Amino acid sequence: MTLTAEAVLALAPDDTSAKAARGLVAPAKWPTVGADAAAVWGECQGSGSKPYQTQVDLNGPAFRCSCPSRKFPCKHGLALLLMRAADPARFQGAAQPAWVSEWLQSRADKAEKKEQKAQAGASAPADPEAAAKRSASRWDRMAHAGEELQRWLCDQASRGLGGLSDAQRGEWKTLAARLVDMQVPGLAQRVLDAAERIGQGSDWPEHLLTALGSLQLACDALKRRETLSPALRAELRTVLGWPFDKSEVMAEGEPVRDCWLVLGQITEERAGRLSERRVWLQGASTGRRVLLLDHAYAGRGFEQGWLTGQAHDATVVFFPGASRLRALIGQLHGSAEPVLPAVTSWQDEWQLLADRVAASPWTELHPLVLADVVPVREGETWRLLADGRALTLVLSEADGWLLLAHCGGRPARLMGEWNGNTLRPLAAWNDDGLWQRGGDA
């Protein structure tokens, strides 16, 4: 895997780590470095007598360092890759030390055991009668929760939205807590998200009504769950907050092998020190889009690293459901030559989105890949112009100006997340290369 300095810095968990890593890019601090096709390693002299052992598995990339930092990757791992990007010749000729080979072997053993466990779980005999009984019991509990939510929605409609204010948020949070107790945490989160819309912006009643309509749709679907198709029933289960185990996905999901290009990625902080990472892929042959959704707690980092613009020969397994977006990596077969993301016409792209909404009305984020677009600044608002249309963008000041500088007023190819009202750009390509959100263009 070839890593540029820009790609390395895009892996930094925050700007502080990126700045600290740049400060460690000095040969004097690294008495020992080396690399081969599998890994990059080095020893960095810190404040103690014993240097930190830093290593990177390039089949990811995945990081490990003996330093006490809780950030992932740490500044030492980033600095090591920055030095290799700047001077690959310095890393040649070194034999892989035991502490590196042992770590790589432990990762391979762990991956093999996980695969064996998944296969064993898929092939293990189950009691279908007991499983069906447990499933029916949970559906019944969720149906009772839906009935309570339905009564609450009727109360809100009879009162009207015009009198809502910040004072009502406590009531909505109380309802959300009850829904969690009734085993529908997905609906609880949607109630909390709706509560946050109260009084936010001049058009908040419109957005709030849309959110409440989505909840009403879930209540209606719960009543009619026996008549839903298997795909839509699986989608409803996800909306309610009843997750699929990995073994269920591997057993019931659709496997698709392709050369998957990493279109873009974003990591956001959630409540309770939880980090959520969304990685979007697109298949070179199938053209299908994929969402890899991962969570990490308290800065522990994610098991697999991804680089925007890189491509991987892999088999993904799609979750059961109607949206046909979220998937797991079934097996990584190797890296592949990256290419520009394929695009359709503006009209066809919106038709794909409309078809997905029709199949699963609860999907909140949609991947858009648009060609020949030009980002502009209009007053205090960022917009995207193309095909006689303008989309409002969600961009920080730093990212917005970097995107404008990267495009230079010329059309580019852009990927982002569409939430029904605004587009959050994650990556853009043109003849000058790649821009990505939160990275250095």
C-alpha cells in the first residue's frame, strides 16, 4: 500500500495528533525503522530510557504502539508513516523484528478464529421453535411500545406544534427513556433527535413534522408487521433498534465480491464517549454503494482503518433489509488499483435515491456522487452548483475554503451524505487529486 502524506494525515483522530506527528518527523528521534510489503515499524525515542515500539499493519492500515496514548492512531504511528512517505529508501533492507512478526501473526490468528467462530455459529444446530418463541415475544413487546408511542403522537398532534418550546424537551426525553425500557432504542433515539429540532432555525416546524411522520410510519408498520415483506420487516427491525448479530448477517445477508473504492468517511462523537464512523464504498463492477458503520468507545480506535480514494478487492455481506446499503466486510482479498468513482447523470443519481427512499422510508443518510459540480460561497452559506441546480452544503469554514481552493472554480466530482435537506461533502476529485473532509487538500 502506497501512502502519501495527505493520506496519512487524514487518518489522524484530531488536528492535535496531526500537528504532534509532524513534530516527530526527524530521523534523530527514530534510531530504528524498517518496512516490507506487510508492515512498517520503528522505535521512537521518548522521554523514558526505553524507546516506543511503533508498528503499522499495511493490510488495513492497523496501528500498534507501546506508548501510553489513548488516541488511535497515536502521533508515533502517524509520524512513522509520514517519514516513510517522505523517504521510502530509508526503510529498505531491514529485517522484520520479532515484536513485529509476533504482532502480525497474532492479528492473523485472531482473524482466523473470528472466521471459524462465525462459521461455527452459522452451522451450529439451533432450536427453531425456541428461537421463534423468543422472536415473537420481542415483537410483542415492541408492538406495545409502538402503541404507547402512537398515543403520544396523537397527543402532540392535538396540541399542535406551534406551542412547543425548549420546556417540552424534558417530556420528550422521558418518553425516550420509556421506549428504551420497552426494547425499542431506535425509536427512542429518533424521539430525542426530533426534540433537538424544536426551535432550531426558522423552518424547524417543517423538519419536526417530518421526523414525527417517520415515527408514525414506524407505528403503522408495527401494526402490520405480519403483512410486510421479509426485507421490509428486517428494515423495521433495524429502525426499532433490534440489531442483527454478525452471525445473522453472515448467514442471511447477500455476499457481493467487487473492487470496492472508498468514496469517503466521517467519524462523529456521540453521547457517552461513543465514536461513530461511517465509511462509504462503491463497487467498480456492480456500481453498488455500501455503508460500513462502526462504533468505538472512549477513543479506543477502530479495528480496521480505511483510506479515502483507496480500492480493495473484497467480499461484502449486506445486512438483511430493503435499503441495501449497510454491509459488513466478509473477507478482504487484497488491495486494488484505485480509480475515480463512477458517476451517473444528475437525474439518474436522484432517481437512485428516490428508489431507495421508496424501498426504505426510514433511511436518513444517502450517499450522493455528483459529476461536474462547482462549490461556491454565497454570503455565509456554502452551496454546490451543477446542472442548473444549487444544493446547500454543510461545511466547516476550514473545510469549505480548502474545497474551494482545491476546485479553483472548475468542475469536480464530489461525494457526500444527503439528509433530505443538505449535503455534507466528504471527498472531491479533479485533475489535481483528492480533497477530503477534515484532511489536507
